[in-house]
Amino acid sequence: MGNQVEKLTHLSYKEVPTADPTGVDRDDGPRIGVSYIFSNDDEDMEPQPPPQGPDGGGGGLPDGGDGLPLPSPQPYDPRLHEVECSVFYRDECIYQKSFAPGSAALSTYTPENLLNKCRPGDLVEFVSQAQYPHWAVYVGNFQVVHLHRLEVSNSFLTDASQGRRGRVVNELYRYKPLSPSAVVRNALAHVGAKERELSWRNSESFAAWCRYGKREFKIGGELRIGKQPYRLQIQLSAQRSHTLEFQSLEDLIMEKRRNDQIGRTAVLQELATHLHPAEPDVSDSDAARWFADRRAESGAV
């Protein structure tokens, strides 16, 4: 019997290295960041998404008990379900997801409507409540190339979406993109790659590598030594944020995707427990204020 290594992950933010809450980064020696070196594709671990209606909600399936249909979830609203955040490499912002008033960059569309907005070389993200976001590269002719279930596949966009709403996300990462033709070539060149042949841990890393060509998106593309140069800044409210530190972009992306999968409310609760263990109601008040602000903004539009 050989040695067996269990999958390593963290259960809460108590195990994630964070910046000093006062905002002062004290140089007290190297700190070890969270590493997902034994994790597989995160989407490979998730169940198939349930059938969805045109608004991104559930299909109202029966509960199998008294025969009454389950209430349909609320329509998918990125501002309610997603985590507003920025990513920094040292002092440079390399990624930003913002819900600033008037911003339409994160609006979602049905797969059929999304096709009208895609151009070859575009990055596409499919989103749904309680699901990992799924990224793909649009290569033209209604098709995308994407990493799913540990294999790079060429699929029709409507099939790859699995009924989820989607959007073009070329502007989230701030790296200089390759030409559209180079992005398409990168994607098509890896169709059929699977399991041990893969150099990416999830669909986002693969799609981003195709567009930007940076080795940081690949498995083991950076050495995890010394200080943590990457910072994930999570926006808690208009005035408050919290920062997590990582040794590699690969690890940071895994954490960012986990946040999107569990949802904003759960992230706020985890952070509140970590930052204010003696004040268990902080997360509820933060979440309530945030939801009230979002509803007010929605009503004003």
C-alpha cells in the first residue's frame, strides 16, 4: 500500500492568511498561503445544475412529498449572489468585478441572446446561484471551447451553458489580450486534452490562459515561496473591505471561485465570524444593509 494523500482545502476564513485589519502590512517574515495543490477541477465536484427558466431561476420541480411544486428561486441577480472583489499583484490591479451604479458589464443573458453578443476570441462566463461559474472561449459558428469534467471540449454555446445565463467577460482581467485569432488558436489546439494532459485546474484558468497567454494561469506556473504577492480584496460594503493573501494566482482563483459558488451572504458570514467572533450578528447586519442598498439601487433604475 502506498502513501495516500487526502485532498487539502480549508473550511473557513480562519485558515486563510489575511492582511492586517488595520491596513498596515507588518513585515514579520514569510507567511504560508492556502494551496490547492491536491485539488481537481472544482466543477468536476459539483452536481449537474437543475433545469432553469429563462430568468435564471429554477424550474419549480416537485418536491416528491406532498406533490406540491417547490417555490421557484428568485431571478438571478449578480449584485445579490456574487462577491464584489479586486485582485492585486503587488500594487497592480489585475482583476476587478464591480457593481458600481450604471455598470452593465456584469448583466447576464439567456444563451440564445448571448450568441448575438459574442465575437471569436471572447471569454464567456455562465453563472447560476450555488454553482461554480463556468468559463469558455467563443470560437465562432455558435461554438465554444471549454474545460469541463477534466476535458477540453468543443461544444455549441447553448449546450455548454447547461441552461445557465451568461455574459462576455473580456474586461474582468486587466492583462493585455492576445489577438482574437491567437485566442481561438490557443483554445482549439487543446481540444481533446484530458486529465493528466491538462495544465489548468478549472475552466476559468483555461479560458483566461487562452486569451492572455500567461503562465500564471497554469498549474504550477509560479513557485509558492516567500511572501504572498497576490491579494484578493473582498468588498464588504461601500466603505469596508477585507483582504486575503496568496502565493500564486492559481490559488487565488480557486478561492475566488469558491466564494462565487457559496454566494455573497455565506462569504459575509464567514468573514464576520473570523473578524468579529464575539459579535455573531455582524454578518446579518452587514448582509441586511447590503441587500437594502441593492434593492434601493434596483428600484432607482
